[in-house]
Amino acid sequence: MRHAKLFLSFAFLTALSPVALAADLPDRPVYKAPAMVVARTWTGIYVGGHVGYAHDRYQSTDLVIGDTTTSTLNGFIGGGQIGFNYQIGSVVLGVEGDYSWSNLKQETVDPFGLGTTGTATFKNNYFATAGGRLGYAWDPALLYIKGGAAWSKDSFDLADPTGTARGRFNRTGWFVGAGVEWFLFGSTNWTGKVEYDYLRFGEINETLATTGAITANPANVKLETHMVKVGVNYLFRGF
């Protein structure tokens, strides 16, 4: 009987001991696993769109009489771009191509000052560029420079009671630019950008096709363009 009482007492103390020990231990802080942070990288293919403003400066030299004149066109542009980035540390290498529709034009009523209803329209139709980008990533922004080949097309149309004149001219040149791009609203895919580009097109000899009493001397024409663009891109992952 005595042994039974000792066994019950030992069992009771053993059952209480964890509770007592737990009560004597100090409170410990509760740690939570850190939230998952998605690393932002510029590596990947991207597509996007842009709008902007451009300024054309044409310099034309008459090949018969030697006179040189300057014409300027101003207007809005809009289009899209596609490219690829590869990030190495803070350095971002890439290639990009873009196309911009243009409404740069100059329209002159009664171009010969004869009191007629004739109209002459000088217009730039589009700009396109393709080249490389070199950037420095400074989260969440990317500072970059770019450069490569450029293309453009302009047109001249004149309709007058005395006749017509018409020309379509494709241009090839080069461009350089710089800009800043940044991730929008903490996103890892959507970015915004602001960019400036300078385009320079070599000299080409132009001759207008004419009808009626209108005649046009051939001319040597060169073009330079300044443009500012604002745009957005969507950067695809998986690379």
C-alpha cells in the first residue's frame, strides 16, 4: 500500500513538472518568416508604345542656281517599340527598334503668290530607328544612352491651276539618344520612360515630277530631327 502511495505521488509530480517549468520560463518573442521579395531585373523582352513631339530642319541647295534655303516642320509623333535587355550587375545591355508615325507638315496656300487656289503640302510621314542601348540600373530607375541606324520618308505635293509637282523621298541616316526608364508603382513588369533622340540623315538629290507649266530644279537636301518621347513598356520575364 505504501508503495502504491509513493507511485501515485511520483506520477502526480511528474505530470505537474512540465507545467511548472513552462510557467517559470520567460516569454520568448514569436518570429515570422520574412515576406517574399521579388527581385527586379531589367533582363527580358519588352514591348510598348510612345507619343512625343518632333522638330525637322531641312536644308536644300538648288543644283542649278546654287541657292540654299532652310525649311522647318513641327508636329506630334506616336508609335511603338520592341526590345531586349540583359542585365549584368548594374549594367544593362540591350537592343531596340521603334517606329513613329508623324504628322509633321507644312501647308502653303497659293504657293506662287498668283492669287490662285493652289496648295503645296510638305510632310514627314514616319521615323524608324534600330540600335543598341547601354544603361546603368539604379533601382527602380534605368539611365541609358542609345544609338544606331535611322530611316524616314517625306513627301511633297503641289496642285495649282498651272500644273502639279510631286515627290516621295526615302532617307537613311543615324541617331543618338538618351533617356530614363523606371518601374511603375512598384511593378516588376510595367515601366515608364522619357527619351530624347537626335536623328541625322545624309544628303540626297531630289527631283520633283511635274506637269503643266510648273518646273522644278533638282536640289540637294539634308535633314536633321530632334524629338522627345514619353512611353510605357511591358517587360516579359522568363529569361
